Amino acid sequence: MTPNLRETGPGILAAAVRALLAGAQAAGLDCQQLLRDSGIDPARLENPEGRIGREEVASLLRLKWDLLNDESGGFLLRPWLPGTFAMMGHACISCPNLHRALLRSARFIHMVSDDLQIRLVEDGEEAHLIFHHGNEKKLPNQIFVESIAVIWLRFFSWLIDRTILLERVLLAFPPPDYNEDYSDMFPCRHYFNQSETCLVFSTRYLQLPLVRDAQQLAEFLSRAPECLLTQYKSDRSFTGRIRRMLQQQNSIENLSLDDVAARLYTSPQTLRRRLKEEGNSWQDIKDSVRRDMAVYQLKQQETAVAEIAERLGFSEPSAFNRAFKKWTGLAPGAYREKFRNY
């Protein structure tokens, strides 16, 4: 099941829809006729900045899956027969929490795929959900890997009835010609040309219980792929809005809780209460953004540790060292050395 999940405004970018057809074209389908049979004029894909309606894209996906007998859209060595994604959902629905559900989904994918692997790795306070496609067919597979990542993010957010807020996304590809929609797909920092494609989020989500039942799952699946062509919930949470606000600051310490509350047109007391309801706190969010910025500086740049500590608002390098070791299990210097050649 590989819907492209990039959307801002009325529909999905034509450049993304065109990339989505690579598997069908390699399988020998007449993609021009496929588009026409889906109600899409092929000429509309010639303008990469154009948009294709979600219902049209959903029709295209269903027809492509039917013709290929493959929910992976022709990207996988061993096709996902119709119903594969549904069976994965049913395999996960009985899990007690997100942690167990993600592990079970990874095992399920291992059983039905030869060249797609999903792994969950815990690293300090961060969870890394890693996607690897062996791409035995040698296709332009960026759209496939990214779409699988977004599907997992949206589906498992739906299972816990809570948007999984990402710390950052690592992408094992260069920025594509449809990257203008990344900020809406993944409202966090994006790092391209990485060694692996990975969603990074707080381990606190892993213990959240699944709140859906089999009947709700059946109703959800009956609306696929339309229900996966949009975000599970628009991230208008206070946590998400504050994270984006802090990420735009050159120095996190330039913003106080009072400043943030004023920008959000609420009082500090109300903001604290709303964050508590979302399972977060002002300090939690600041530390999350600090961690993300520190990881970027250590892995991607040669900035001195003392300078990173100052930029992130720590009173002295030793305080930064203690905090970073708590976050990742490694001191900043050891972390930089570990990832120097990645």
C-alpha cells in the first residue's frame, strides 16, 4: 500500500504522483491509460507543480493495485497481495501498547517481504523507526520508502489516537522535486542524504496504549487509501506549535514560557495546563528541541562542544555534557566520534 502522502492545499503534487508510477511502469503497465482510466488527464502530470485531487489519486492507487495484484505498487520483489496491509493491521490491533505494535508490524513485514525491513531501535530517550528497502528491482524508490514511513506514522498515530510528534526525520535520499510538502508531512527537522531513512520520536510514546478495536479497524480499512492520504490529525497541539516556534529560534533561551504564551494568545497558567493534558511540559519540549539541535551540530558540523552548549542556553559545558549523556547514553564527544563516518 503506497499512497503518496504529501499534501498542502487542494491535492497532491503532480511530481509525486508521477514518481508513484515507477513500479507500474517497470511492470509494463500503460501508465497513460492507467491515468485516463482513473479520471486523470496525463497532461496534468507534465506540470510538476500542479495538484491532483485526493479522490483521483485514491482511484489511481486502487486501479494500479488491482492490475498489479500488488499493494506495494510494483516496488517490492515479492508483491503484497491484496489485503496484506489489512492483515498487518489485524495482527497489531491486539497489542497492548505502541511499542509492541511497532515490533509486531516489523515482524509481519519481515514475513511478507524479502527486500523491505522495518526496525525499532531505542537510543536513550529517543525511538528510531528505521525503514530499509533493498530495491532489488533498481527502481527510483524514494517515493516508496517515504510513503511507507508516512503510512506507518499516520496509521500508528490512529491506533493510539494521538499524533506522534517527531523529533526529526532522516532521509536516505537527496531533496526531491516535490520537497515543498515535507513540512506538512513531517512537521519537524528534515535531514537528507543520510545513511538510512528513520523517524525519530520520544520513547514516551512507546508505552501509550492502543485504543482502537477490531470494528474500528475494519471501518478504517474500508476508507483506505483515502484515510492515509491526509494526516491522521492536523498537528495543532500546543506541543507541536511550541516545538516549531523553538526550532525557528537561533537561541532557545531567547524565548520564555511567558513569551510563548503571549504568542499563542493564552496565559502561562493555561499553557502549562494544556501541555500537561498533552502529556508534556515546557521543560520537556525545550529539552527535546535542544537534543535535536545538539545531535545535528555534533553529527553534521564541527562546532565545538562548548559553543554548542552556549547556543543551547546551558550555563557551562559540563551541564550540557550531563544532559546529553542522559538523552543519548553517550557524552557529546563520544557521540560525535561514533557518528563521524556516517
